[in-house]
Amino acid sequence: MKKYRTVRIPDDLVKSILNIMDDRKDLGYRSHSEFIIDAVRRRVEDLIKSNQKSLAKIRKMI
């Protein structure tokens, strides 16, 4: 079973997310929590990929 943590998010940001979800129902998010989890996951994946590319460049230089 997955464990979850509570994260405080500014109300203005949540309102922006809810507006996006209202305007873009085609995105398929069922809740703002689902939207936030997806956004964070994508950002983490991008950072991991970026870090791997940086490491690869450094290894080529050595």
C-alpha cells in the first residue's frame, strides 16, 4: 500500500489548477490532487533526465 504525505500548497495555485481543470476537461484529471501528483512526477522525471544528460557529458569530458 502506498503511503502519502500532506503538502501545503498556496490557495492561489490550487485555484489556478482548478481553473485549468474546468477549462480543460479533456486532460482527464479527477481531482486537483491527481493533477498535482502528475505535475510533480513529470518535473521529477525531467530533472532526473537532465541530471543523467549532465553526468553523461561530464563522463565524456573525463
